[in-house]
Amino acid sequence: MMAGSAAIHCDDLAPLTVLATLAAFIISVCFRQISRYQGRASRWFLFACLLLAAATLFTDFRFVRRYRTFCGELRQQMRQVHPPR
């Protein structure tokens, strides 16, 4: 997608984005590693990574939900204008 382009390509929106998949993977790794590292600094670092991944997952969810709603409304309007034969 071009940097200056404001177009939304509804057919290109994936149901689960790569960003959400990576954030969920990082969350699972943090939960597995938190029992292994007993040091205070290590635990704070894992906790910070966990919070960052959770914030990323939440932001990605809001983005996808917002554009899914927009694309769903657009498809519904298109069906009303051009009903299937």
C-alpha cells in the first residue's frame, strides 16, 4: 500500500493479522519464561514485554474491528444496489 494512499482494500484485510499473531506468541513466551527467571530485573523486563504485547494486541483488535465494520457496511450497501440474480 502506498504511503500517501488513504484507500481501504476490504478484500485484503485478514481475519487475524500478522501483528496479532506475533503479539499472542510473545505473550505465550513471556508466560513460559516468567517462572524460569527468578531475578527481579528479568521479571520486570518480561512483564514490560508482556504489557507491550498486550497493548499491541488490543490496538490491533480495535483497528481490525473498526475496518471490518466499515467493510461490512460497504458490502451491505453494494448488495442493496446490485442484488444477486
